[in-house]
Amino acid sequence: MSDLEQLEQSILADIVAADNEQAIEGVRVAALGKKGSVSEKLKTLGRMTPEERTVMGPAINGLKQRVGEAIAQRKAELHDIAINERLARETLDVTLPVRQSPIERGRIHPISQVMDEITAIFSDMGFSIAEGADIETDYYNFTALNFPEGHPAREMHDTFFFNPDENGVRKLLRTHTSPVQIHTMEKQSPPIRIVIPGKTYRCDSDATHSPMFHQIEGLVIDKTANVANLKWVLQEFCKAFFEVPSLNMRFRPSYFPFTEPSLELDIQCDRSGKEVRFGQGDDWMEILGCGMVNPNVLRNVGLDPDEYQGFAWGLGIDRIAMLKYGMPDLRAFFDADVRWMKHYGFRPLDMPTLFAGLSN
């Protein structure tokens, strides 16, 4: 057996033994590289006589061609094997359920949803939305609303006060959204029709009270506003919010420094079952406070009570959310429990509207 035959068999054996793409590349370099065994044989042609080159040239070039073809074939085989192994290793089980997108998993907090429901109702009646700062002065939170200094009614609110500033002014966290009424009446001339949603703060905490809670109140100021208008507005709101065709209401005398007369509103309900049902039954539930704006409040914002009058009302958003959607404990609203949100939350695209239904 000649040297070329022995070399060819040795290289072919190495090709067959190569079990990965890196190994076959090593065989190629060892045989056909710059200093490979076949390349070294080609270099010897220059030292041969013409007669020897006539015989050895075709023989060595034929060896180079056969080795190259064998390496290319083995390299393709190893590439296919590597691809199949990788596909088997990185298999994706398409039978698993597809993970929901954020827009499908996400939920709107019931407080945000109820705020949207309430503002949708009043916007349809022609009311504008007004907002204000959470931190207020004593004047806007109490004095301008007919809470004289030292008046016992101030103790009804259990206020969070800040330390006095460099001027001795002691600000506070607003105890109701009513300061926005004063700011609005100072800046805007009647007629005024606004609703004011927002956060409020009082020193109170149990299953139905929270130190931070949400209120919404409304204000109407013009020359002819009266209790009949107030009753109609509240009746239409309650029917729309609780999504009932009719609803009986009753007003009871009450006391609020900023209204005169002051009234509590009860609405008809049925408590005989596990759920409170509105618009039916013989029971009553207090839902909000309201009344005609006190003339002193009008005077404090520069309006003549002999020319202008108005009415206002306020209710707790957290409480009516609990009533409408059957939530037993107010504290769960602020626990940030994802399971609770998944159960009680609302889908982001289910926007409340009067024509499509508030709670869908």
C-alpha cells in the first residue's frame, strides 16, 4: 500500500470518528490546512521531476478532492445531528395555556371604578368635575365653611394637623372635600354646578372607617336652586348608580355647619336576604348628607345670599362601593391584596357609561 493510500485511510478514519462539528473542523485543519498532511504532500510537487509530477500531481489532487468531499459530507451530517439535539433539548410545549396579556390580567380598583360611575352620572346631568389639594389651611377646611374657631363641630372631624410652619400657620389634611367648594366659589361666578371627588383624612379606623377614605360631594349655586331641585338630582343619581328603575327616598332633619336646613337622605332597601337590594322592600338606609348652602358660607366667598342660593351634598365613595358590590370590610380596600383585586376588580376596558351600563 502506498503512502498516499495509507494517508487517505487514516484521514477517512479520523473523519468517521469525529462526533461533533468542532472535531470535524479539527480533522479538516489537520488534513487540508496550511500545514495539513495533504497540503504538505502538495508542497512536494515542486521538488519532483516533470515525469514524477505527471504521476503524483493527479494522485495528490485526487486525494485532496476526496478528503474534502468526505469532510463536507460528515460536517453536514454532524450539523443536522446538532440541530436535532438542540430542538429536542429546547422543546416548547405548545399545549400549555397561553399567559394572559397585562390588559387581560389587570384590574381597576373598585374605588376608581365607582368614582368613574359617579362622575359619569353627574356629567350626564351637566355637572363639571372639580379637584383640590389634600393639604389645606384651617380657614378653607373649617372657618369659611361656617365652623367658627372653638366650635364643637370641629371635633366631629378628628383632624390630622401638621406642625406650625415658620409663620405659625398650622396646616392640616383636609377632613372633607368641601374646601374645593370655597375655592371654586371664590374663582368662579354663578351659576356653579360641580362634583368633587377626592381623598379625605380623619383619625378613625375600623371595619367601616379608614384614616384615609374617599368622598364625593356636589354643589349647585344659582338664583333659583331649591330643595325640590336637590331631591330630583339625588333621586336620579341613586336610581342610576344602583341601577334600579325606581327608588323611594326620605329626608330627615340633621345638622351640618355649612348647610341650613341640613338633611340626611335615606333610600328604600330590602335587607331580608344575604344581599341588600335597593328600590324594593320596607327597610331604609342612610346614604348621604345634604342641604341648602348656609348663607354664611355664601357671604364668606363674597356672594349675596339675598341674590344667590344653592344646595350641596356629600357621600363616602368607599361606603357606597361596599353597599353596591357587597364588600364586607373597608380595610381590604387598602391591603393591596392581588387576590382581592382579582375577585372585586374591574376590567380596564369596561368603562362605565349610562348607555352601556355602569357596572357592565
